[in-house]
Amino acid sequence: MPKITFKIDGKQCTAEDGQNLVEAAADNHVYIPTLCHMKGEKCLGTCRVCMVKVNGKDMAGCTLSVSEGMEVTFDTPELNDKRKALIEMLFVERNHFCPSCEKSGRCDLQALAYRFKMHIPRFRYRYPFFEVYSKVDKLMLEHNRCILCQRCVEFIRDPDTNRKIFSMRNRTNKSMIQVDYRLANKMSEEQIDKAVAICPVGAIIKKGQGFDEAYGQRKYDQHPIGYEVDGGTNSK
Amino acid sequence: MAEQTASNKPVVATISLAGCFGCHMSLLDIDDRIVQFIDLFELNKSPVNDIKKFTKRAHVGLVEGGCCNDENVKVLRYFRENCDVLVSVGACAGNGGLPALRNKMPLQECLVEAYLDAPTAELGKAIIPYDEELPKLLDRVYPCHEVVKIDYYMPGCPPSAEVFWDTLTSVIKGQGFDLPVELIKYD
Ligand code: SF4
Ligand code: SF4
């Protein structure tokens, strides 16, 4: 793959031509936060937290491929505030009671809220009512915490048929994830672990597992999210 | 700003609405700095000194707890009218906290569960308390900033004594404050 140069906030970066912007930025030690994008996987473009400005337009960074001479604006007060607002919206959209959540301390949404120093969302809390779906033998779907990133929808599939195990139901603010419990009951331990791990929040919970990591040893206890990319230099 | 007080110290007021007084306990956790507190500030209306009505305008009002009844709303508005700067303290003031767990169900259901169907309710004699004197419950618990304008937030359940101290001392100096993540990390 030929190498190209592009700029993020004026900083010279090099990447492979056509490389995904979020990944190219990471290779150049710039952490562009994401909740739905996963390295090497196809882009979902659902969370929009990776918003950058290119050619004067706000765009989801994970949907872009870098090209020679591209100029990307990322770390500005305006864009940081927009990103923060998106995180805040996710908090008011459902019911996030972190102290009672199995994912706390290793949750990407929570970690980003800390990184953005969110104190209180600027939007009204919706306090919607969702029941926990627990029909599947080995896992639970805690709709109160789902951010509808659709990682589970795309990346967890029945190995025999390649059919989706998780899928989307309804539209607008009634959208929710549903699970095919027959296929879900066939999931292997590894696949369940993967589903729990790729869910950025505590919406997919393995039954009988719960709070299995000690406080202080959880993923984001030592370092903020994105630390492995930028070493904590860029606080946004 | 409020008119200069006789003692010339900034005036602070505090209140607990639909909270558990944990935030107030945490304020008292400033330990020996309580002596400095007395030197630096004058405490007006507060459960700590039991002053019931503002006797002068406060520079800073600290509000613990959200609004779960009409009385809370009245008191919160009273604070807003009498404080230059209003700080929303803790999870309950900020997002309703534990009391807001009831927001997901109708009020009637909560009352029936608590008073009529409770295991300790006396069969046939249990009633849902109702009296003119009792504050009326709101349909749901509201964070303070959904009722009045809030100037600053102190996250935490409860915010630690450090957060209280940093916030009070910087707000009084007219500075904004930037709480490090370690101080606002509660999970
Ligand atoms: S999913 Fe994350 S943000 Fe939501 S309650 Fe759990 S830890 Fe908190
Ligand atoms: S359950 Fe988890 S992975 Fe699936 S859409 Fe919701 S947040 Fe994303």
C-alpha cells in the first residue's frame, strides 16, 4: 500500500492510502474517540462521537478514508463540545445508574464521559421504561444501558448460518435491540464472552458473571480511555 | 453580588431536598478545615445551624437532592431567589439519583407498593398517607437544573470533602473550577 501524508489539526501524519481515518489517526498518536467503530472491522457510523471537520463539513471520522493532502480538524472547542453533547445525549436517552452496573470501570461510554469531564448532561433525562430481557439461557439484554451502536448486530452472527443473532426493532426513540433467543441459546461460551466484550456499555451481560473484576483493576481504573493511543496528552 | 455583610465574609447557605443528607455529611468531612470554614465563610440558612429563613442574601447556595415533591420545588425556588450562585451537589441534585429510580413507573404504583402491598402493611387497615400538611409528591423526581437555573455542579455520591472544599473556595474567589477526574470518578 502506498504511503500518503495528511494533516490533523496541522500535525503532519502519514498513513496508507485509503486507510480508515480513526485508525490512521491512532497510528499517528491522535485518539479520535469512538463508541461503535472497532479496529479492522467495517464501519457502522452509528455513534458519531468521532466527529471531525473535513472541507468545512462535520463528518463521522470512522466513515472517512484518508487521502494525500487531506486536512482534518479534530481538536477545537466547537467540535469537542459537539462530541460531549453526543455523549450527554446517550446518558439521558436511557437509564444509566453506573454504581449498580456490571460494566462500570470498563465501560467506554462512562470512560468517555470522564475524559470529556461531563458533570451533568445538558439535556433533560428521559427516564424511559425498559425491562431487562433475560429469556436467553446464558445472557441478559439490559436495554436501559444500550446505546444502539449495533456492534452486536453486525459482529455477532450464528456460525452455521451467518444469520444475525441480535437485530434492530422499531424506529426513532422506540428503537431497540432484540435477540433471536433460539440462535442465542446456541452461542458458545467464547461467542458470549465476545458479545459481552464488544458491547461498549453494560447492555449485554453474561448470566452468573457480574462484578468479576476488582475495583482498581478494571480497564479504565488506571488510565483514561485512549491512553494507549495518545499517552494521555490529548485530554479530549 | 450580595451587599457586603457585617462580617464581610462570603455567605453560604445549604439545603437538603430529596437527598439522604450524605452530601451534608461529606461537607462536614472537611475535618479540621471546618475551623477555616468558619473563618472564611458565614453560614446562613442551613440544616447545620437550623436557620430556617434567609436573614440575608447568600453568595453561594449548595443544594443536595432533587425535587420529589412540591415542597422541594418551593424551597429550591426560594434558594434561587436568595443566592447569587447556586451549586447542584451530588447525584440526586444532578440527575435525581436513587429516588429517581421511581421515575420509570407511575406514582400510583409506587405508593401502592410502599403502603398497601408492603409486607409490613396491616391487612385491611393500610392506607396511603394523605394530609394537607404533607407535601404533594410530584409525578417523578426532577433534577434541580430542570426546575431552576443551576450555575455549577459537584458530581459524586456524595462528592468528597475535597470537592466541597475546592468548589467553595474557588467559587468564592470568583474562579471557575476544574475538578480532576480522580475527584469526580464515582463508579
Ligand atoms: S453502561 Fe456504562 S454508562 Fe451505562 S450505567 Fe453501565 S457503566 Fe454506566
Ligand atoms: S447491546 Fe451493546 S453492542 Fe448491542 S447495540 Fe446495544 S450497546 Fe451496542
